Amino acid sequence: MGNPALWRSQLMIWAKDCVRETWQKIRADLPAYTFIAIYTVIGLILLETAGHPELSAYQIYFNQWTTLFLFSLPTMTIAIELAVVIKRFDKRRRLAFRHAFSPARIARLLSGMLLLMGMMFFQGTFTSVKNILPILRGGFLYDRVQADLDKMLHFGNEPWRLLYAFGRSDLVLKLLELNYDVFWFIVCFLTLFLVVTSPKAEAIRFRYIAMFMVVWVVCGNLLAGVFISAGPAFYGDVTGDTDRFADQMAFLATSSSSHSAVAVQRYLWSLYAHGVAGFGSGISAFPSVHVGLVTMNAFFAAEVSRRLGIAAFCYAFFVAASSIYLGWHYAIDGYVSMIVVGLCHFAVKWLMALRWRGRSEETAAAVRHGI
């Protein structure tokens, strides 16, 4: 059984190390917390300016993110770590246990969970701002322009008709709906959790968090507000022209899937019409955040390996095609999103490199002067 006093002493040392390292990692995340706070304040001011100080989005995300990031995913992570330990034998099991539950590993998990709870406010602010964009801009202004540009870029063809010419079937529809409404969320938010809470992602963690928020703010708030549009699914509602996408909407309405695009679109339009917030509420098409996030992941995946990057970019194009097929977006929404995210990715990477280079030069100068 060993010496109980020794076990208690070691446990106390382990707990103190966990607390110390957790606090250090929380302090390192202060820039992210600062950005979230500033963004939230700006969002609340915009809500007040629009005359819609609606805060229910925060409650919605509190319930969702608490369940996902404080209970479900951490429990899954710990269970996997324990399973790895159990598979080890003799001395290797003890070594595996020390590695899996080291103070550094626990500190990264706890500090990551705390940051994700901070990002819950970010997500609530994003949704709240997205909901009032049509109010601030006086409606959806650019659907006709964007739909016409789509047609021009595709040599006089509507992009959705080109896709339907090759893949109009109930099976394709169900698969795309399942991917767009379920699998996309798993890919994006499981990746976010793993990067934020895993020591293995330490090298890219801060840059990934920065890019994650940049995609939502730049694509989902700034550009969405400037070039505000609703998308093909709502084209008839915002322009009065119900014929242009009538065939597409009729086909989408045949879906019997529990994750049908039409059902979600009706849900979002109902929230918009009643002026209330809900999970994922807010209507905007240009540019696509769905495409933006998977494109962001693809750029990071390409840094890991060429094959993984190719697979991730293929998935990004698949999501872009799905968004057109399901009536969520015009084709240019995906094209522009990919370009913007690519520019932001390399800009953030360059800025981060400058930051670390500056710190290295300061450290080297301090060493030379014996500081």
C-alpha cells in the first residue's frame, strides 16, 4: 500500500504544481481575454444603439458551451487518457499515468476550459451582433447584386443548377444536410477544444485562437454587415422575386431528414421575423463563416502535413459546394471567404513571427548586456 504520509505529501506537491502552472497559463491567455472583453463591450453598445438590448443569446450559449466544454469533452478526454493508462503494464503504466495527469497536462486542460468559457461570451456577442445587422443596415441590401454576380462568374449559369445537373438526388441531399448541420460542428468545435486544451498543440495554440475569432468577426460581422445579404433560401422574402430560386427551394422541401436545410431555414426566418435570438440565429450570407472555419482548419492542417492539408482543403471545397446546394449561400460567399481567410491566416502568422522575433532580440540584447 505504501506510506500514506508520503502519498499525501506527493499529492499536495502535485496539486500545488497544478495550481501554479494553471495560473501561469491563464496569465498567458490574457490577450485573448482582453480581446473578448473589448469585443463584448462594443457588441453591447451596438445592441443598445439599435434599440435591441437582447441578451438571451448569452444564456443560450452558456447552456450549450457549459455542457460541451465543461462536461462532455473534458470527460471524454479524461476517459481516453485513463484508457491509455489502463492498457499499459507494470512500470509503463505508472509512467503513462504520470504523463497523462502531469501538472502541465492538467493545467493546460483547466486553463483551456476556462478560456473556452470566456469564448462563450465571444460567441454570444457574435450572435447578438449578427441578429441586429439587418436593423443597423436597414434590411438585406445586396442579394440581387450577389446573385447576379454569381451568374456572371459562372458564364450565365446559376451555380446551384450546375450542381443539381450532376447530383440532384434524395441521397445526396441527406448526406449534405448531415454534413452541413452536424458533422461540420463536430469538426470545427472538437478541433477548437483539442487545440485549446492539448499541450501537443502549444506551438499553434495562440495563433489558432486568434484566427478562430478573426474568422467570426471579419467574415461574420464586419464583411457581413458591409455587404449584407440573406442568401438564396431567403431571396424571395427579401427581394420579392420568388421565382429565381423556386425550383431549388421546392427540391430542398422534399427532404425528410431530421437535419433538413429547409427546417433550419424556416426556424431562422421565424426568429428573424419575431425579432428574437436563438441558437445559431441571425441571417447573413456574404461571406460564409461555415466555409471560413473549415478553410482556416485546412491552412493549419497543411502546416502539419501535405496530405492532411490536401484532405482538409478538399473538405473545405465540399462544404462550399454544400452551402450552394442547400440554398444557404451564393457561390461568391465561399470564394470570398476562402480568400479572406487565407489572407488573414498569413497576416496573423507574419505578425506572430514578428512578435516572437522581437522578443528573441530583446532577450539576446539582455544577455549581451548581462541583464
